[in-house]
Amino acid sequence: MPFQRFCTSATVFFLILSVVSCNKQCSVQNITGSSFTTNTYMNSYVIREEHNSGPKMCIRDCLLQHECNAINYNDNKRCELLITEESDMNSNTAGYYYSSIANWTMNPNQCWPNPCINRQRCIIALYGNHVCVPVDDACATNNPCQYGGSCRNTVEGTRCVCLDGFSGENCEITPCTVHPCGVGSCAINGGTFTCTCPGYYTGNQCQRNPCYNNPCGAGTCTVSGYNFNCACPSFFTGTRCEKNPCANSYCMNGGTCTMSGYSYSCQCSTTHNGDRCQNLIEGDSI
Ligand SMILES: *[C@@H]1O[C@H](CO)[C@@H](O)[C@H](O)[C@H]1NC(C)=O
Ligand SMILES: *[C@@H]1O[C@H](CO)[C@@H](O)[C@H](O)[C@H]1NC(C)=O
């Protein structure tokens, strides 16, 4: 009769105790056959995390974890047992070591080659027995990572690896969180943001108010809500003071109007004079 059938959680606990010390076990188990890639972290699915592990112990636990095909290990003795896929990316990360489980071997025993199925972990038991224990997959049960962050199973529960531009424990801090658009509305656009500005506000962060680049020409601009108001000098009209004195019939009695910048003058006919040619020259009348 298979040993597992008799197994209670108390016995599982004792069985775990019997294998926790790897120093002796790992050399006895003769874990060899491959190596670690330094300064590499594989961004991948983490089945399980272990603290205070040694690198060989990490490899051993991957061999004993059904479906584990690689590990991340770091200088803080943290071991991540991975299920990698072809699309997974490794990054150049100081203090991390990566190894694919292919080519690693250990002395054959009741747990290796691994007899467990369905992502179960094999625990070496006494008298040549083994126990298959399912993993507690917190990420699958309750993934707290927002905005495309990847969930990692940890000893404590879960951890989020955020996409570029996102941060916070659950990747909840987005490029829009700091309100970069001022009066505008912010939309997340990949790892950055795009602003939609109201009215006559412009600029990539809506930082230019409606009077930026003075739209009033000869006039004076004031901001009014998201719009602008122009106060035009005499003889200038239009919402942007674009209609100048010459267009507004400044010169009277056939005088020729000339604009130079925002100043203007009249060249009067022989019969009139004055700024606007408004005066009939005495004695010239019929
Ligand atoms: C460990 O592996 C080496 C190389 O494969 C082998 O020579 C040695 O006998 C092994 N030791 C044990 C205890 O199995
Ligand atoms: C495993 O060993 C084979 C043969 O030496 C080699 O071609 C392959 O690259 C190794 N795989 C890994 C992941 O180290």
C-alpha cells in the first residue's frame, strides 16, 4: 500500500524536518552537471520561493518540484523555482544567478527522477518512501498585481514585478499618479503618459496656458477658464485683435492707410489732413 495514504500533516512535517539540512544531503545527493549564469534574473513564473537556501539546495528543490525547469538564486540566499516559457526574458541583474534545470542531475532516489505530477513537490520520506505535496499557489488564487505586473509566489505570499513606468507594492503607481498633465487629463501610454489638454491649453503636459505665444497680437491676453480674452487697442478689433486699423477704415476721405508692425499711419489726399485725414484743408472746398 502506498505510503502517502497513511500520511497526515504531522507526518509530513516530520518528513520535511528530515530533509531540511542540505549541507550533508546535497553532497550525498551529488548535485552536478550544469552551472549558473551570473548577473541574470529570469522574469518568469515562480512556483515557489525559498529563503536561506544554498544554490545547490535550490537546484535540488527544483529537481524535486514537478514542472520546475529553472531557478533564480540571489546573494540573499533567496531561491525561486520557475516554470519558464520561451517568451520569458532574462535581465542583467547584479547579485542574481540563473540556471536551467536541464543537465543537472542528482543521485537517483525515491524522489528523482521525480515521480510526482501536477506541480507537486516530492519529499523524500523514510524507508524509501516519498510524499507528493501540492504547492500553495498564492498568485493563482489572488493576484494583486495591477497594470500588467507579474505576480511572484513568495514565502510570505506574493510579490509583484511591475512593468517599466509602474511601481508600488501592487504596481498601483502609474505614470499618471503624479498628475503630470496639470489642468489636462492623463492617459497611460505604455510606460509613460499622454495628456489631453482642455480648450486652448497646449504642451505635452498642458503647461502652456491659452495666452502662451500671445494669441492677441497687438492686444493684451488674459486667461478665462480654458479660453483667452483679448483686450484690443483702439481701432483693432476681432477676437484676436486681428482686424487692424487699416481694415477698420482708420483713414478717412480717401487717405491711404499703412501698417508697420502694430503702428499705422495715413497718407492723405491733397484735400485733407489730420491723423485720419479727417480735416478738409481750408479754401480748397468748391
Ligand atoms: C558524484 O558524481 C561524480 C561524477 O559524476 C561521481 O564520480 C561520484 O561517484 C558521485 N558520488 C556519489 C556519492 O555518488
Ligand atoms: C545541456 O547539455 C547539452 C550537451 O552538452 C548542451 O548542448 C546544452 O546547451 C545544455 N543545456 C543547458 C541548458 O545548459
